[in-house]
Amino acid sequence: MRELQQLGAGSGGAGKGRGMAGVEIKRIYEDPAPEDGERVLVDRLWPRGVSRERARLDAWNKEVAPSPELRKWFGHDPERFAAFTERYREELDGSEDAAAFAAHCAEVGAAGGRVTLLYAAHDPAVNHALVLKAWLDDQQGKGAQA
């Protein structure tokens, strides 16, 4: 199982003690903010036009992004989003890296921190980060039931 690629130039970690528990999503082109907590890029490819300094990432987790084949098939086509969601969730369900990331997000949230998933897609309503956040939320719900 791979570890998150830690970058160390982020916004200051999990943001403990600020009442920010949970997982949020944000376009990487938006300015970093203290309430972002731990900033994690969840795209497989580096976003165009964004320097590492401007991104202020804590980690880059390529392993939880959709597979290249799925990403290319989807092509951010809104008509394919429902099928993409189902296929991507299947990828996440079968991924040890995704399970480890879910556990990490749960730990950060339990400590009162926040993880912000950063993505580069143009459409805030049709992108993989929405699916990943929903999947992470579901995993936390399963953990609470256990």
C-alpha cells in the first residue's frame, strides 16, 4: 500500500481545534485558506497553470483518482456522470490506497480537523471529487456503525 505523497508546503496540517471536522472539496484554482485544513490534490495529473508554491499542498494522492481508462472514457461528459460514478465507486471499493485514505480522513476528522480534496475539473457539479467525497462520507458512516 502506498503512502500519500507528502509535499510539506501546505496550509498547516489538519486544522485541529478550529471546529472544521470532515472532508470538503475545492477547485485547486481557488485561493488556499486556513479553514482548508489538510490540502490534498486528488487528481492523477498535475493541474495546468498551478505552481507547487501556489497550490500549497499537504499531499498529492494520485492513487485515489479515477484510473486513466475511466477518466478518458468519462471525459467530463455530464451524460456519463451517473455511469462514471458507479464505475469509480467500484474502483474505490477495490483499492487498498482508497481504504487507507478513508482511514486517514476519518482520523483527521475525529481529531477535529478537515481534509480538503482539491481537483482541477471545470464543472463543480460533474467531477470525480464529488464522487470521492461521497464515498469517503459513506466509509465514515460504515466505520461508525461497526
